[in-house]
Amino acid sequence: MKDIEKRGLNTKIIHAGQHIDPATGAVATPIYQTSTFAFRDADHGAACFGGEPGYKYTRLGNPTTEALEKNLATLEGGCGGLAAATGMAAVNMVYLTLLGQGTHVVATESLYGPSRMILETEYPRFGVESSFVDSSDPQNVADAMRDDTKLVYIETPANPTLKMTDVAACAEIAHQQGALLCCDNTFASPYLQNPLELGADIVLHSMTKFINGHTDVVAGMVVAKDAEVLARLRKVHYNFGGTMDPHQAWLVLRGIKSLALRMDRAQENSLKLAHFLENHEKVSWIRYPGLESHPQYELGQRQMRGPGAVMSFGVRGGLEAGKTLINNVEIPALAVSLGGIESLIEHPASMTHAGIPLEERLQADITDDLVRIAVGCETYEDLENDMARVLDMI
């Protein structure tokens, strides 16, 4: 499709990076399930390895994977994307490219658990230092910056606290220090938020979540604004080998086509459920970007096109009451992850963020009573009735 960048968002979601197969007329992008590609002759092979466009070996590029990379790059407004085998492969692609001996990173304190944990437990072995701050106040980011800071890494909305970070403000802080800003955009997806347009240099996704949307594949993506940064990321990504399989890419391409439909339905359910929980006597607190009671509601209105479909809340009675709730709901599955078409519920302190030391976890507001629910596309009345039934048990 010509001029895809000028089309509407829903058109981009469905068509960007893809085309009718010229050989067969196939509408869906084919799965190029091959490890290697034949060259026309020796000179062609040498030219491909010398930098000319062309496929050589699937770790170094594949047409199916490339279609997905172009799709996400278009949706995020970047110069290109790099598809990764998992969300954590995408995270490590960024860390390994930008961090090294004698460098420092400033990061949101309530990151996805493993994104923080590896900075604390693995990267110090290579001389990398980290500072974790409440990035919902940009001044905390500014105060943590050092001469050797090379990366500011934020997640907004954050997992699992749903705190939000001002992307534009953090971009200005990072750039003043000569650092790059990477934003994990998993919770919002490109349907709701575009960090590159707000000043970020790199945007990252666990495509396992909303982008794929069907709880059946793990995948990651990194999109860069600048070609030089993309080239640096690509070199590390290809050499470390965390690249995506073409069948994975095909599944995500299939899943992303319904992104807008799924997000609209899940958001509609989420806003209704958030209001229900906010007014329920058994709920002590709730944080959801679509509620005016959210401390950064106005920021969400400015930099997002919708509040998303994940919320955290506390149940009166603390940990034991929360366990009663998640053990007895029938519609949300008790499972980690999020962004699937079905609802999922979990307890971050004992599950996704259990590897973070207690003191640091509490400092990041990941309390023992925090329950996270990722709302799906079920009939809303069924979700509310299920939650009401269990809350009455507490």
C-alpha cells in the first residue's frame, strides 16, 4: 500500500509492512520457514554480506519477521524495528547496546520485575551501575543523572503500580546529559501511546502482551527513532542471537490485526470495572489511568489516547484477603502476563516481582496487598458479577 504513513491508525495496524504476495497473490504474509537463502551467484552473495539489501540467513533477517518489524516501526513512527524472541531479549538488546564498563542507567523503580532484576544482579558483573527512582516525578530522574549516565529507561504506565512518567520531560533530561531515553510501551501499546513522538529515542514492547493479544506466543520488539541508533542495536541483536523465528512473527502479525478492536473492548470493560471497584467497600485503593482519582490522570490525558486495560488495587484485609479473591474468581485466570483477549489476575509481590528484595519492592509501592488484573474482552456483566461475588466472601 502506497503512503502507508499517511493512512489512519487502524489502517496502519492492519496493512503496514505487508503486501500481496506477487508470486501467488496470497493476502496474508507467508511464513518463510527457512534457515538460509540461496544467492544468484557468488557476486550476489558477496554483495549481500557486504551490506546490499538481501536475505542471507534467518538470524540476520527474514521476510516474515521483516514485515512485522516494518509494521511496528510504522505504528511507532520510528525508522525501523528489530523483532526479538522474547520481551526480555528486547530488553537485553537495549542494555547490551548502550551499557558497558563504567556506565550508569537511571530507571523507573517499578519496572517489570526481570527488567529491574537483571540490572541489579547481572549487569554489575560488567561494570554497569543503576539507580532506580520514582520517575513519576521527573525531578527524581534529573537528580539521579550522572556524568556517566548513558541510558534513562522508563516504563509508563509502570508494572504493576500503574504510575505514569512524563516521557517528554524525561527525554529532555536525558538529552541534556547526552544519554538516550528508552520507553517500555508494553502496557499502552502503539494504539494508545507513541513515546518516540514525545521525545524518546527507543521504544520497546513485550509483544507477548497486547500486540499479539492471544496468550499464545512470546515476542519482543525494539523500535528506534534514529538510523544510527538502530544500526547499533541491530549489530548487537544479530550477534547475540536473540532474534525472532518466522513462525512467531507470523502469529504476531495475525494477532496485531485485531489490536484496535481488542483494546477498545478491553478499555471499555476496564473503565466500568475500575469505577465498580473504586466504589466497593471491600476495596481500599485502586490505581487505573482512566480514573480521575489517579494521581497523574492529567498526564495520562495528555500523552495517551486511552487508559489501557490493566489496573492494580488493594483489598481490605491485606494479603490474605487478596489471596481469597484471586483464588476464587472464575473468569480471570490466575496467571502472570497480560494483554490477552481473556482476563488475567495475579499477585505481583509473590509472583512477577518476587525476585526484588522486600525493602526495594515496598519502596516501589509494590505492596503485599496489591492485586493486578489485566482486563479482557469478556461480557462486562460477567466480570463485575464474578468480582462482586468474591468480594462478598471477604
